Amino acid sequence: MLPMTPAWTVYAWPPVLWQAARAPRLHLTHLGTSVLKADFASGPNSGQTLWAQSDRGDGSAGVAWDWIELRDGVVAIADPLGVITNLTLLDAHGEALSPVAAALHLNQLVHSLPWQTEVCRALQLQPNS
């Protein structure tokens, strides 16, 4: 398996302006998921997952977030306000949304993706799963 591009690098990608109302129309694909195995038997596994759209002519939009395994096969976003992106979401008037308003749209976008399936797949590929 190829190493995953670190999720935090999305901050360094060129910014992409995007209408918040159109966020569900972004066609993001899974670029990779990292897994951090718990150091002790009762601790949860965790990691990051990275999704991006690169088929647009004006640059790549990327979204990444930390996840945690609550129990076998059940994963959740570790911090709903900690979604990393190079998207600047705009309102209907072309003004940038506040961080809280943007977080709402980003979480809706995340929940529309099949990310939990990809994270569970990555967990199954890990030794000693």
C-alpha cells in the first residue's frame, strides 16, 4: 500500500472558492486513510482520511479529518469542528462564511461521503486487526 499524503497538507493547497449551497455537488474521491493503532488493548484506533476533487479546471478541492474507532466496525469523526480543507465556502452574495457556518456545510459534505466504508477497509488491511 502506498503511503498516504498527510491530511494536514490540504492547508497548503491553493485555496478554492466554492458556493456553500453547491458543496453537496463536489465529487470528492478517497485519496487515502491513515491508521494509528492503539498502543494498548483497550484504546481506540484512530487516524485521518483525505478526500479530494481534482477534475475541475481551476484546482483541487480537498477535505480531510481525524476519525476514531468507537468499537469494532464503528467509526466517527473525532472532532466535527476540525475538518481541514482548502475550500473557502461562500454565501449567496459571494461572501466567505464564518468558520462555524462553514463547519456546518463541511460536516454535511463529510456525512454524504462513504468515508466510514473506506476507514473500515483501511482498518482491515492493518496487521493485527
